Amino acid sequence: MKVVLDDSTNRGGNIATIKSRATDINGHPIGRAHNNPMMDSRECEVEMEDRTIYRLFANKIAENIYL
């Protein structure tokens, strides 16, 4: 999925592609899902336009989807 990010999360471009859930050193997913997107603590790995990969919280991604 591709997401257009606002300027506060701009890290190398405006378009980010969500690649996968972020995992800890043991391979377990980081964070927990919640019905309220603002309370969701999951982390995702996203690839920016310049091919760099960052971790963003799912609630930040949801915030940019719903704008």
C-alpha cells in the first residue's frame, strides 16, 4: 500500500510504500492493534521514494490515510 505523508513525517519524499510489520530481534511483531487508530501501537516498515526504509507507527500511517 502506498501512503502520501504530510510534511511532519517527510523523510526523503512524500510517498511511502508500506512493506511489512516491524519485528523485534526475536521476530515478534512490535506493538498491539487497537480499534481506535490513535491507540494502535504497531510499527510498520515503510520505504520512501528515495528507497530508504523507516519505521512508522501504524497510528501515524492511519492519520495520513484519513486526512
